Amino acid sequence: MKDDRHEQRSEQGDGACVDASRSVTRARSKPSGRLGARRDPTLDEDSTLTSDWSRYRSDLLRCFFRDAAALAARYRVSGEDVAKHAHDLARPRIERGSLLKPVPCVADLAVATACCLGRANAWNELWIFAEPSMTRAALGRLPETLALTWTRRYWTQLERVSREGTGGLVKYDGSRPIRLWIVEALLGTLEEERAQGRLEIHREHLGRPIPLRLVGEQLA
């Protein structure tokens, strides 16, 4: 299920979607589909900036059926579900008549939509996929025991607000890989708690910090 093309593109750091299949393979003997399948946005030459929601929606659905068919079946998420997720995020830009950018990570957007709809299997597979990177990022700022417990607490909170529609993956727009987005959100939350005094970090407990701008390089 691991894709050689993914490995090559990941090393190049092209910013497209990340292939989560290696993690999912460990959890099941007969994988069925791909979590966060990688696409190169430069392949979609006809996907251009537009302020027309109808055209944008048509391009989005075309990419959805091309890239996320297996995920749609497994997580019981439809093209209309994904389009609604994207529309809710883009509504302010649509109302202003601003240009809408194509979504390079449509499969990841489908995963986020499924999670927000409460699909338990989507949450379980996304946890398998994202947890190692989340833990590594937390270990760069927290002692080991605290990093493990804090990461799990953060994930519980992420799942709750996403299901409630008040935050979390509701805000994921598919502009970058979902694992990178989750790790960036985790580090932002960690720094916010530290700044507000809810999380005490002793310098002597810290490992080598992972700069936020380099998080993408730590996800392979």
C-alpha cells in the first residue's frame, strides 16, 4: 500500500498530500483504500483560480471522484458532504467575490469531512496515521511522559470540537497535508497553554525543539 511515487515526492517536499497507507497497513492485513492519497496539483492544469462557486464546486467534485473514491466508500462520505465542508469554509470569500484557490489535498479534505461527520473508522485511521508525528513534535517540547499524555488529551479535544462543529478539523481546508495541519495545530495549542500558564515546561526537560517552519520535514 506504500507508494513509491509518494516516497519520492515526500523527499522533494512538494507540499502535496501525504500518503498514510503505511500506517494503515500496520493496523489491517487487507487494506482497502488510501488515507490522504497524494496528488500533484500541477497535474490539474484546468483547475484555476475562480470566484465562481459553481465552477469551483465542479472542479472540487471532479477531483473528489478521481482521488477519493475509496475513502468515500469506506468512510461513508459523499461529494456533496465534501463540497459543503469546503463551502462553509469559503463562504466569507464567496460573499466578497474573492478568488478561490483549488484544493490540492482533496482526499485529505474528504478524511476531515468524514471525521466531522462522526465516522469512527475515519477517526481511528487518522489517529494511526498522525499519532507518531504528533508525539515526535510534542517530545521536542515536553518530557516523555507528559508528551504522551498531552498528545492524547489534545487528540480527544480535537475529536470533540470537530464532531461538535465548533473547531478542529472543521477548519481544515485541504490546502496542505492533513498530518502537517494537525501537527501545526498541536504545537500552536501547546504554546498557547504554555503562554497562559496552564502548562509548565522546565528547560532541563526539553529535547531538541522542532521549529514550526520545519515541521513538514519531520513527518516522513
